[in-house]
Amino acid sequence: MTTDYDKLDAWIDSHFDEQVRFLQELIRVPTDTPPGNNAPHAIRTAQLLKAFEFEAQQHPVPADKVKAAGLETITNLIVRRHYGAGKTIALNAHGDVVPPGEGWTHDPYGGEIEGGKIYGRAAAVSKCDFSTFTFAVRALEAVCRPAHGNVELHFTYDEEFGGEVGPGWLLENKLTRPDLMIAAGFSYQVVVAHNGCLQLEVTVHGEMSHAAIPDSGTDALQAATHILNALYALNADYKRISSRVTGITHPYLNVGLISGGTNTNVIPGKVMFKLDRRMIPEEDPEQVEASLRATIEEAARSFDPPRGGRDVKVDVQRMLLARALEPLPGNRPLVAAIQQHGQAVFGEPIPAVGTPLYTDVRLYGEYGVPGVIYGAGPRTVLESHAKRADERLDLEDLRRATKVIARTLRDLLA
């Protein structure tokens, strides 16, 4: 007996070449963030969706809000598919992505296919799930169109910078309020929780002077090094803190950017660095920030400037506070359906775990929308080369994840 699941799988197989071409077109429009000029990609996506008779509502975010977030343009998309009274399930993927960087052996905007894999920036995170979610909904409507409920596709453009002018803006302005949601992810696990992230910009002010008479000033770089040593020492303490969530280990701190000084022969008068502090779900973000600020202030006070040099001053600005995603009680039907169909399609168990990454899915959680993370991708971020050269996606993972999502929607809207 042929089931709805068999019919969904067959439809996806028969349209898979078309799905791959759709993904290639999405990869070929750059969305490097920074600078964050993402509106052209949204416009192109809306054009491609229109060919499937999917009308994408375009929601441009006001320019002042976009620029305040450090970006250039954002137009978020919502595709609403109405079947009848009932729950609304949102499928969210982000189109913004970090710049490609160096070391590529494939065109980062080419969507090239080699050895069963598609290459390109955002091929795996997460333009692929524009494709996964779109074709899962197309399959659902072609094979077993629901009589009840609704599906919304949310294609947004502010995950890299925190999501506040992506899904956060849609939710804040009450443009959507789904009952359940699935966000872009990888195929071999369903993610139910993730870390939070605090990012701070720290500026250390010393006193610039000639390198020939170094004691006539206060070296801001030496002071910054003193502060950095105090911050990095915290990682030893963090390793003694364990999360109860499978897949999440402990908090940690990283400094990813340092700049300062004016010339080689000048004692630097100002140094800036940006730190990233990952928070496990059990931590309180406000307490984490207060503790970091106290560590920075104490280290600055304990720095000993040269005789006659001025004391260092430190400015600390919060860049980002992304709260952790914690499982909401209503996510159980999502988890159960994805695990059931994931095992059937992939032939192996799909565990429910946490991830040390942070995503904009947390924003749905903050509005009380139960959600999970699941989509097309390998077992690990490392395998996908996300944020590295030659980002790639195994096309079979794309095909199978699309089947899992289509089957899951069929069950949830039955």
C-alpha cells in the first residue's frame, strides 16, 4: 500500500533537480554580512518563489533600525500558506552569512556541484533550508494538501548580527505569531536548546608617546594584555561548570578582534578588542555581564603604569546579548515527528540535543513559540565548512532532510 509518506518522497525525488537549481540561484546572490546589503537577495528570492505561485510578502526594515544594527539593508520575507482553521507552523531560515574569506577552490557564489556536493557560501548555513522548507511545502500541497492549519515560510536576514532586525523585528511588529516553528539546522540531530552569547567591545585608553621615550606615556597595548590575561584566566573556571543539556559542555570566552596603535614607532594610546562569551542555558546573562565587567575593571585598576604615566581608562560597550534557547513544553510534537521520520529516511536514530552555537531561534522562544532546529546538513559544523573556505552540502542530505520536513508537516497538520 502506498502511503502519503511514499508519495511525498516520490514527489521530492522527481523535483529534486529543480530544487538544486533553486538553491544554486540563491547562492549566486551574495549576502556578505558585513556589510549586510541583503535586500537584493530577498528580492531575488521573492522572484524565484513567485514561479512556484508562492507570494512572498516583503517587509523592509526601516533604514535607521538597520543601520543601528550595523547593517545596510534588510527585507524580510513571509510566505503564508493557509489551509484552514488550526495551528500555524513557521519554517525559518536566514540568508545573511559571513564573507567568504580566502582559501576557496570553488567560486563562493557559483553553486558549483562536484562529487555529489554543492559548494558556495551559505550552501550549508542556511540558504539550503530556503530550499528544504520551500520544496517540503510544495510537496505537501501537491500530494496531501492539509485541510486545516497554516504554514509560514520566514526568510530573514539578521542571524549573523543577532536577529533583532530579522525574526525579532517580525515578531516585535506582530507580523507573525506562529504556534510552532522549525528553524534551519542540520540533518542528523534535532536541536532543542542552544547557548547564549554576550559580546562586548572593550576600549583601553592609555597615553600615546614616542617609542624612544616609552616611559613618557602609558602603553595601552600592555594594559590591554594585562586585561586579556585576566579574562582568559576565567576559562579555567568555566571548565568546572557543566550544562545539564546533552551536547552543551561549559561556558567559554574568546577574543576575536583586536585593533589599536598609530605607527610602529609610537607607544599605542588606545587599543580596542571585542570578546565573545558563550553562556550555557543555566546561566543568567545579566550576572555573566556584571562579572565580566568587574573582571575588566579590576584588571585595569591593577595595571601599573610607568612613573609619571597616567592610569588607564576602560570603556565597555555591549554589542550583543543573545539569550540561550531553552526547550519549551510545546515542542514535543515537533521533536517526536522529526525523530520518527528522520530515522525512517536516514536509517539511523536522530537524537534530540543542545548545541554550543547560538541562533536567532531564541527570539521565537522569547515570544513563547516552541521551536526546534532541523534542516539540511552534515553531522557537524566542521564537516559543512560553514564560515570556512569551500562551504559545502551533500545533496543527499538536502534531499532526505526535505523529505523529513514534508512528512513532519503532514503529521502536524493532519
